[in-house]
Amino acid sequence: MKGFVVVAATVTLLAPATARAEGSASQVTANASSHCTTLRAQIGATAFGQAFVSFGTCVSKLTPLERQNATVATKTCHGRFVRLYGSYSKCVTAVARSSSVAEQSLNPAQTCRAQQASMGTAAFNASYGNFGTCVSATARAQVTAQVSAASTCRAEQSDASFASSHRGKTFAQYYGTNAGDSNAFGACVAQKAQSSATVQQQTHPQQTEPANPPAPSPVDRCGGSGGPGKPRPMSPCPVIPTA
């Protein structure tokens, strides 16, 4: 009987933890889906399709980032944050969501408009061919940059000496932009990803083929004064009469 009680108690204790884990995974997917929905609305269905092929591909690429948001939220939610949101689980959901929203502030279309203004229309078109190509390429670059920036921001957040090199401000105070600075991690990711993606696009812009490439010069395959195979106006090969 005692063994049954111990097993039952163990199951009871594990059930909430399992539910929280499942809820966290579900929230991660929901936030990634929301992020992709916002991105698709920002750049349009055509550019979105060129960037990610499908909505599911976008969600898969952003899931690691949203998982980082959730992990950071579990470490952030203690003390005043738990009191602010009423419970630990509500705090984790809210803080992870606030980071995700901050990351969604990146807009590839706006980035391309700024780049077009900086480069000039002629140079911009020579690099990208058209505005839509820039937008789709920038969307891909920004998502990749965000996932990479998350690791950098995690390191900064864990750095005990962060304040000494950031004007005496904590990580939350330095990056946070909302009430309570609960979106600090997402704001950090957005800031670093914006800079990284812009540099990447300016350094390695999408190259396009010219719309009407010049036609190659005709080659005299019969030889001639210019030597065998040298370009010269096309003309019929001379017919050499036979004896």
C-alpha cells in the first residue's frame, strides 16, 4: 500500500512538470508561427515564398530562436517578474512573447528601402535586379542573423561584468524597451541581427544577370587574316575550286 502511495505521489508531482514542458513546446511553435505571419504580412506572399518556399519552412527556421526566448524567460521569471505577472507560468509565457514581438520589429522591406536610398536606384538595381529580390534575400539573411544573434545575447546576459562596459546598466536596462524591460533579450537579438544582416547584404548583394546581355561577336571559323578563330564579321567561307 505504501508503495502505491509513493508511486501515485510521484506521478502527481511529475504531471504538472510534463504539462509545463508540453505547454512550453506548444508556445514556442505558436510564437514561431506568429513571427512568420508577421513577416509574411510585412513583405508580401510572393517575396515570402521566394525566401522560405513554404510557411512551415519559415516556422522551422525560427523555432530555435523562439526556443531561446522561452529558455531565457524561464531564467528571467523570478522575484518581481513573477509578482508582476501573477504566476511563474504566466510570466514565462509573457516574457517569451515580449521577446518574440521585439524580434518581429525587423522589417526586410524597410531595410531594402533604406539600402536603395543609400546605394542609389541604378546601383541597387544592378545588384538585386528588382526590389522583391532584395526583400526575399534580406528576409532570409535576417532570420539567419537572428538565430545567430541569440547566442551572442545569451552570452551578454550571463556576463557578470556587463554593466561595467555598458555605462553602468544591466542587460535588461540597456536593451529593454517596454515596461519592466521584459523584452530585453528580444530587443538585443533584433538590434544585433539588423546590423549583421545589413552588413551581409551590403558585402554580398544578390547578383543578377543583365536583362539583355550583349551578343557574342561572330567568329570566323574558316580562319583569315586575324588568325584561326579570331572574331571578324561573318561571311561565307570561300569555296576553293578543285582541279
